[in-house]
Amino acid sequence: MTYSAADTLVSCLAKTPRGTAHGFRFRSLDASERYYSFEALEVAAHKRASQLQQLDLRHGDRLALVVADPAEFVLSFVSAVVAGVVPVPIYPRASFKAKNAYVDTVSHIVATSGAKLLLTTESTKPVVEEVFTHNAGLARLQTIEQLEQIPERAPQLPQVSADDLCFLQFTSGSTSLPKGVMVTHANLVANSRAFLGPHGVNATLDDLTVTWLPLYHDMGLIGFALGAIVCSAPTLIMPTEAFGRRPNVWLETLHQTRGTLTFAPNFAYALATKRARDKDLESLDLHRVRVAGCGAEPINPRVMREFADRFSRCGFRREALLPAYGMAEATLAITFHPRETPLVTDQVSLSGMQNGQATPSADAAAEGGSVELVSCGKPFPEHEIKIVDEQGASLPERRVGEIMTRGPSVTQ
């Protein structure tokens, strides 16, 4: 692919390989698959874009998405972007509990984003339509099933620029109400090419990325769906529920599909290690996995080592482990550990850390104890970080402070 500073998600989709050989595999809970080549996804996105435009959505309008099915989610998201509409992904309701809290959160995101329309499915409509009781400013709710009944017309596609807003990524809201991060096309393209490019995992058409991560979260959405389009990375996406029901389906899928790239939070590696039975390992082959990334939450070096040790008999190489650091306000990734290199850790005094000094400590039993930290590598080219005090002044080595970052991935 020929890269340009003016590229957008739309132009990158148009530059993906033609034909049927490369694209997205969407695996369902029953292991059946729905396949979209990159070219077929573009054709389908143009059709759905025309249907969205017939709902009076215009360039810059916000479209809230509450769609659980990964294939329908990706298609709807890309269709909105092609139409110049700004998607606002919202997580589907996970359980029958806390219905009122869920509706409150959806209403908050709809109101904050200024979403004009909410797209969902018939199965989730009964809960989501309660947003209308919250005075969130929503003009209309539409299901995908209804959308598909709209006759296709030739879409009047707007000119999308790199500086245009691509989508709004709402943070998890674990400590407060979710806040929207404004991701432009330029942010998305810069970050995707950073973490999937030569200074990241160096993805090629010979790779297959495999994920169960939720697509409403930035690691799943950008790392596996949008990044795959920007960098033409063949990808298999399975439902998050599949991992939740049986964690080792993740590794079994890597084995079955000869997957090479995957990412997950620390807890997933711990769970996969805990749930793996000896007899399960006999038929598992993970030697083709060249990158197993870890991020999105604190990384426990013991968990990483135990995973590598447990699955080494299956051909998994500990050099495949790749700790990473990032946040939604920097689109996704900020630093990557160099691939194909051993983990780097640092044992420091816990009491020293609490006092702002990362003092080396080899003795875990020493007064105050110690903690082992994992290195998450270095920033990507054209990006930089520094550690500062509360006044913003740079700190010397082994001082505890706040992280500041800048570069083309940092959002508005």
C-alpha cells in the first residue's frame, strides 16, 4: 500500500487488496463464519452508507451504535464513516442486572455526543429505546433489520479529510461517567501504522490477527478492526462471549487458524493459564504465534512468565510476549516493547515507590517489600513521552511522576 499523510479510513479501505483472498473472518458462538474480503466490505459499506443517508444523516452527524454482533458492528461503523457520519460505539448490555444504570449510561453518551440517531438490533431494541425517556436529544432509533429494508440508491459520498472527526471513543467510565475522546482520521491512521508497522508488530498479508476483544473498546476496535483496514491486516474476530464462556477457545482458535498476532489484557493470560488442562495442551500448537501482546491494565510479570511456561510445550515462545502501554486519548498505543526480545522487568522498593523514588531492590523480604515492574518499551517514531512532576517539570531517572506524551496519535 502507498501511504499518504492525507489518508483516511475511507481511503485506506479503498487501497486494501482487491479480490477475495484477504479480509475479515467473523466467527460466531457455534464456530460458523461470515467472511468479508476487504473489497466486499467496501461494497457492502457503500450500500449501507446510502441507506444511512436516506435516514437524513449528513456529514458530521453523530450515529450511536449499540450492536453486539461483530460483523454487523464493523459493517455499520465503516458504513457510517464512508457516509461522513461520526460513529459513537456504545457497549451492549452485558446482563439482565442493572438495567436502569445501563440506560442511564447510554443516555449520557447519546446526549454528550449529540447523536442524532441510534442504530441497534431488534433483540436489543426493547432496552435501548428507553433512552427516549431520558431527554437525551435522540431524534430516532433504527434497527439494522429495518435499515436493510431501505432500497439502495447511489450514495452521495462526501469528501472526507484527514482532519475530520472519524469517531468518538467513550472511555470506560469505571470511576465516573464515560467521557468522549475525539479521534480524527489522521489520529487513527498514524496510530494504526505505528503499532502495526515495522516499529510495532510489523503485520503483513501473511499474518492473521485473532481477537475476542469487545469492539466497543479501543483495543478491540482500533487494534483489530480499524487498524486491520488501515494496514490491510487479515483478521479473525470472535464474540467476546465465546472467551467468557470458555477462555481457552482463544488459544484453540489461534491453533486452528494458524493465527500469528493477538492481544489481550493481563487477566486473560492468567485465566487461560489457570483453565488449561494437561490433556488440552497435547493437541495445541502455538508455534506460529509471533506476537502475543498485553496491555489495557497493569501487567503482572509473574502472569506473563507462568503463561509462557505453561504453553511452552505447545510451541509458544516467551519472546512472543509484547507488553504495551496506551490510552484512549492517544488513540490507542503509546509504547511497545521491542518484538522478539525477552521481557524486561525491574524489582524496586515498594516503600521507595510510595515516596516517589524507584529504588532497585533485590530483596522482596526487605522492610516495606518490593514490587516487580514490567517495561512497556519505547514510544513510536514521531511520538515522545516524558515523566514530569506536578508542575510539569521533567524528572530524572528512577523518579515517580506523571506521563506526558505528544505526537500525531494524540487526540484533540
